[in-house]
Amino acid sequence: MHHRPLLVATVIAVATTGAAYVFGPKAQAEQEKGGKKPATAVATSRVASAESSPNCPADAAFPKRELRGVWIATVRNIDWPSKTGLSVQRQQAEYTRILDEAVKRRLNAVFVQVRPAGDAFYRSDLEPWSQFLTGKAGGDPGWDPLPFLISEAHKRGLEFHAWFNPYRAADDANISALPANHPARRNPGWVVKYGGRAYYNPGLPEVREHVVKVVTDVVRRYDVDGVHFDDYFYPYPVQGARFDDAAAYKKYGKGKPLAEWRRDNVNRLVAEVSDAVHRTKGWVKFGISPFGIWRNKAQDPTGSATNGMSAYDAIHADARHWIKSGTVDYILPQLYWSRGHKAASYSVLLPWWAKEVRGTDVHLYIGQALYRVGSKDEPAWTKAGELPAHIALDRKQPEVKGDVYFSAKQLLTNPLGVLDRIVADYYRRPALLPLIKGLDGGKPAKVTDLAAEGTTLSWRSSPGARAYAVYRVSGKGDACATASARNLVAVVPATGGARQSYTIRATGTYYVTALDRLHNESAAARVTVANVG
């Protein structure tokens, strides 16, 4: 990958003084109890980072770093907006409701579909407005949603991944219904019609060039934290249909077998996008969410003990290649099956993917089928315990660094109360984002002037901080207080003010660290608070 080296963290000692300034989200920590009597700061101290110390063992029940995300699908109005033609105010209200629910469930990332079908959920010179905004392809919604989508996520401490569908040219094969300036209209030779939809031909260099240009444009102009591809590469097989790329194959195939050439086309796009993203902004992440089965053992002895569609053979998506070549920062397989599924068991696929990333710097997150909870077609999904059991299995695999849920609609409906169980059993504390090697980032400036006054903990803003982590321990604390999330009571998004603050509800020793946008963490400032309640 064309990443610049991660800045090496050094231990920063922190001294604390200062006054108070009231602001901030509510404290979420259950361990904070007590009344509203004035708090008294009785001691301050210098504390070094405990996270990587060999003397501070990791706490499996409270992982300090864990990606917890949700997909927000816009194609066919699956999640947002709920239908076309809504007012700007209604679109905004629906979106912020999803974000508020994500925060309530202690998630820390959203994956928002900004290019569902060769179109745009943002103002673009390259592709027309999405029909899923106004009901008409090319219809101007009267505002640019993307700055709002990003800033509202950041305001709530949520990482924002812009989700692109790379090859879908249109949701309908009728190209003539698209706006005249649509790339598919201007370049009909790019288009292959298949299964009632229109696709850009992955075998054409000019198609790859266009996709790279679209992605780069968004990364350059908007403050996204990540670029995300889903599982749609060559289209999923349709019975009796043929993907007609014969002319491109004849021109560019160079004697390779057709399937190998197609895989190479996808691999080239992935490498080119990765390079473009990281050259444009070295801190932006790039990852892919492939179909959950790379290959079955029947096709390859190193494949999984499954009997489902092979992404490698059917849609020419070679996730193993992306992992080995380092052209993705993370891989997020969609493991949408139950543990007891005969053709593709979650219990079989999870360790298979863990083994694939082992020994690499590519992060593994798992795509979870929240949408399946409550389904009646399989007994496992009628039980509220199935999905939480997946998280339990994940926690036993050290390679798994988080989960992303499909999709936001069920985040709001909470089928079978499953999210209550997941939060109670696994998300009792917030979590910082996992740190991916090779991205541009570094520990922000130290927290200074930490003080407690009344019920407010406050500190001076640190240059470069996107957020602050607040930890609390009973009594005086120790050198391992910030090593896990057991004591993590809040991740407080930074505001533009000169001081930051957090409402405290209990006595004890508080530690505050500064986090950059990747969640590189500074050393901790410490203050002991007495007489609350």
C-alpha cells in the first residue's frame, strides 16, 4: 500500500490545572452514580499510556478497540431516505435519528451508500444526482447532502465511510431513461445489460479510470474517513443470462482464461482505488465487504468447508488476493448465515476468514445479518440469542476487530430486542476505533488544564484532537487504568471551543486522553475527584 508510515507514538507526560466550562453529551457509564453535589479536584498526576504495556493484560470482556458499525443503504431507499421526494428537513431528521440510535447502541462508525447506481448523493460534475433522492435520476434535491451526512456523524463521534457500488451503472437496464449527461448515456460502449440492470464493463480501462476518478473526487472534496466497496463486482449470476464482455475480452484478454482475466480486472480496480485514496489523503481507509464465501473446498482445498456460491468463481471477487497484496486496509466479509446453517455455517466461516488475515496488517471486521433476526424461514433466526452468539464467537478470534450490522432499518426496529442483548452483553462500554498500520496519523497533543468543578470535568482543547476518551476508576487508580475499556465511560467528540468538558456523576479518579481522527491516543491526564453525592 502507498501509505506513509504511522507516526511513532511517544509517551507524553501531562500536567493538569484549570477551570470549568459546561458542555457535553450525557455520561453513558452505568458505573457512575450519585448526586449533584459539587465535585472537588483533590489531586492531579502524570500518566503514561497503558494500552500497549506488557504489564497491563488485555481484558477480553472489555476490548478497548473494536469497530462497531452499521450500513446505511440508499439504493431503492432501503434505509435512507425512507422514500423519494422528502423535504430536506425530513431527510435530515430521518438521518439524524439513525445516528442517534447508533450512538445509543455504542456504535462508532457508519457506512453510508453515497453512490448506489452510477449516481451521486452529493453534488458532482461526474455523475448525476441519485433517483433515490427525488424520484428522478438527475433531479436536484436542492441541497448537497454529503457535508451534512459527514458532519452529523462526526458531531456524534461516528466515523464516516463513504460506500460506493463500483460497477452498477443503473438500477434499470433502460439506459434511455437516464439523464443525457449520465456517463452510461455518453459512453454506451461501457455498458453491459444483464439480468434487467445496466453494468459498467470491468474489463475496460476507461471504466476503471472513471470509477477511480469518482472515488478520488469524493475523497478530495469531502471529509470522509473511509472509502467502502460492497460485494457487487461482476454481477451475481442470473439463470440463463450471459454477461457479454466478449469484445473487451478479445481486445484486452491477452490469452488469459476468461475467469482469470475478469478477476484480474477487479484486482486492478481495487489496487488503483487503494492507491488513489491513499495518495489523496493518507489517513482515509479503504476496505471491501465481500460475499462471505471466497471459495468452497469443492473448488479449492484451501477454501472453506461450505457449499454456497463462490465469490471467486461466480462474481470474480478474489478477497484473498486483496488481503495478500495489501490493497485493502480492512476486509469485511458478509457472514449472513446462522451457526447451524448446513451450506454455510457462521461457525465454519469465521475461523476461515481469521486465518486469511493472520500475519497481515489487514483488519478483519465481520458483516452481521441484523436484517435476518426474527426471520421465520430458519429456526435459528427466530431466537434472539443467535446474533449475540456471533459476537461471542468473534471475541474468541483475536483477528476479528469488530462488526458491522446490516442494516440501519433494523437498528431502528431492534428485532426481538436483539440490540438490547448485544449492548448489555458486549457493548457495555464505548470502544475506540482499531488502529490500522500505515495510515497517516499520530497521537495528538497532550491534554492540559484538566480540572473538576461542580459536576463538570473540563480540559483545554488539544490541537489535532477529533475526540477525547474519558476513563474512571474507583479510588486512586493505577498504571493500567486505561489499558482496556473496562473503565472507559465516554468518547467525547471534540467541539470547536477552547475547552472541552464532560459531566461527572461519581467520585473516583478520572483519566482523559486526546484522540486523533484514527483514534491514536495521547498519554492520559489524571485528576482525582472527591465528594460527589
